[in-house]
Amino acid sequence: GVGWRYNTEHSMTRRMEEDDYRSRCIYMLTLTLADRTTERLGRLSWLTAEHTAENAFFMPSPLGWEVENEWHLLEEEHPKLQIIKLQLMPEHLHVVIFVRENLEKPLGKYVAIVKSRCNKHYWRELTAQGLLGPKGAEAPPPLFADNFTDSILMHEGQLEHMIRYVEHNPYRALVKKANPGLFRTVGELRVKLGEEG
């Protein structure tokens, strides 16, 4: 078909066609807020003046605590799922999750359960702040964006990389915030070689 006739499906949220998302496997999922301009899930800070990975700290907001609790509740209700690592960030979250046994439904359906429950906490917060009208007045905004990004464990040593990536996310974010000039995307880079090059 002609590309413009279809909705764009961003590559980061496409599912791997070879995987049924039901079988025993480990995944790293990333969910982002629908509105990434807000830091609804909490705040990042340094614990001390020493800017090391160990001193990068994330303090969840009340909504952030509710979101974290919903992931652990999912784990309790569905013993086939095990949360290996969960890291909230101000406007997104990462979770390394182990599908221990074959699931009745694809993993995305369980993620949808968490998102739906998190929406209720979010709407309660918006209502308390006077930012959401009476029930039925308008469609409330979702907390999380549609879909999610996933990485599937396929290689030896990959699990350690997944866990380290999730654990060090607060550190990388703080370093990036403190040094924005070092993290610019470069579209074109020209290098002039010497006479020997």
C-alpha cells in the first residue's frame, strides 16, 4: 500500500513478529507518560555533592507510589509474572519483567491492566486538584501514552545489561540535565583528515 494511507507505527513501539508475548521470557518494558512535559511520577536529585551513580536518587510522588504499587499488585495477582527490576522516572518508567510460565493472554494485556488502574489514581489526583470536571463531563486524559517499548532477552549477559540500564537511569538523566550540551544529536559531522589520512 501507499505509506500515507496508514497511521504511522513508530519503530520503538512495534512488537517483534516472531514472539507471541505469552511464552516464558524476560522483557524490558518502557512506558512513557502521555504528557512528557510534566514530572508526575516524582523528582530526581543527588543524595550528596558527589555525583556518582550511587548518589542519584529518585523520590516518587504520591502518584508515583501508586503506579509502583500497581506493578507489584499485578505480580501478586498473576504469579506467572515476576518483576525483576522497576525504576520510575519523572515522565516514564522501566520494568524488567519475567514471564515465568506461558500466559493466557499476551503480555500487553497485563500492561493494559496496570495502565487502566494507574489512570484511576491519576484521575483522582486531577479531580482533587480541580483539574478534572464531574464524571461524564469530558473524556479524562490517560496517564500513559499508547503502547510501550520492549526489549526481549535473547543473548547471554543481556539480563545484566538490562538491569544495569534500569538501575542507572536516574544517574544518566541527572548527568544529561546538568550537561545538556554534551548530549545533542548531531545530524551531520564533517571531519577533515590530515595529509596522511
